[in-house]
Amino acid sequence: MATVRKRVEKRDTERMSDTSFKMMTLLMRVIDLIFPYIRKRVKGFGIQEGMTVVDYGCGPGRYTTVFAEMVGENGKVYAADIHELAIEAVKKKIEKHNLRNIEPVLVDGYNSGLPDNVADVVCAIDMFFTVKNPTEFLAELKRITKSDGVLVIDQGHQSRSVAKEKILGSGCWDVVEESKDHMKCRPC
Ligand SMILES: C[S@@+](CC[C@H](N)C(=O)[O-])C[C@H]1O[C@@H](n2cnc3c(N)ncnc32)[C@H](O)[C@@H]1O
């Protein structure tokens, strides 16, 4: 019993409530209808046919399916999230659109369970600001990224300078490129 509670607490550290997740999903649907910006935005991420991409903190999978199109049938997208409802939402999209190159991954705390050096590109979009232990989180992202791979990350609801400080302070990543939209980082 104690073990079960400990595991649930660990997973719960950054897991929003089910209600919050559902509200967020609804809001995202409305935003995507009014401002369909995702396809334009991802053009700058450096994702190419045949790559392996991890959509880390994928939420309901609005980026995941676009990444899956970009990498094509020879590529792969891992849709990783700490929330079970995110995994369910991605599974529904996989079934609905018969997407064979997406694999949903339920993350446990800062452990994704993904293999070492698996990703050409890891995308952490609109989620880094929620992470309570950025150093542990960024170490996990480094572990799953190939040595010549890239992390695409945005600051979300925190300032760029705070986000950058956390990234550089982790000792895991160099920021190699910056735009208004996102930062690109290489493992160091
Ligand atoms: C605001 S949503 C963004 C979803 C998606 N990236 C997008 O932009 O549409 C943040 C997501 O990150 C997930 N998340 C937060 N902390 C996480 C962590 N440590 N590991 C994995 N997922 C996490 C949340 O469960 C949520 O689904």
C-alpha cells in the first residue's frame, strides 16, 4: 500500500487534475479553430522525413499528429505525457486516423521509460514552465536524445531568461539557436 501511494504521489507531482486537463483540451480545440497556427509553427523545428521525434508533454496530441505526417512512415513519434487522459486522447487519434508511426508513452515522474539516445528531435512545447525540477527533467530529455539530436523547447508562461537559466543551469544542454517562438538546444 505504501509503495502504491509513493508511486502515485511521484506521478502526481506535475499531473493536473482530470477536470483541468479536459478544460485545457477544450480551450485548445477552440484556439486551434480560431488560430490554426501549429502547421506553420512546426516548420521551424527541423523535423524531417524518417526522423524519430519525441513530443514530450504531448497533451491531447495536437502537435503529435502533425509530427507524424512530417516524419512519414519511415519515421516515428513518441507521444509522451504524465497524464493518462493525454495518452487516451492520442490513442483515439491513432485509431481514428489509422496512424501507425505514433507510440503513446505514459511518463512516470521524470522517467519516460524510453530507450537511451532514441530521438533525433525532442519537442517540449508549452510545458516546461510547469516542471518543478528542471534539472532532473532536462537530464531525462538528454538521456533520450541522440548525441547529434536537438531539443526544441519554448518558455511557455515564464520569461525567456528564466527558462534559459534553467536550461543552462542543468549542465545538460547548450542553447544553439533562438527565435521568438522557441529555443533549439544541443546536448553537452
Ligand atoms: C499545456 S499542455 C501542452 C500540450 C502540448 N504540448 C501542446 O502544446 O498542445 C502541457 C502538457 O504537459 C504535460 N506535462 C507536464 N509536466 C510533464 C512532465 N514532467 N512529463 C511529461 N508530461 C508533462 C501535461 O500533462 C500536459 O498534457
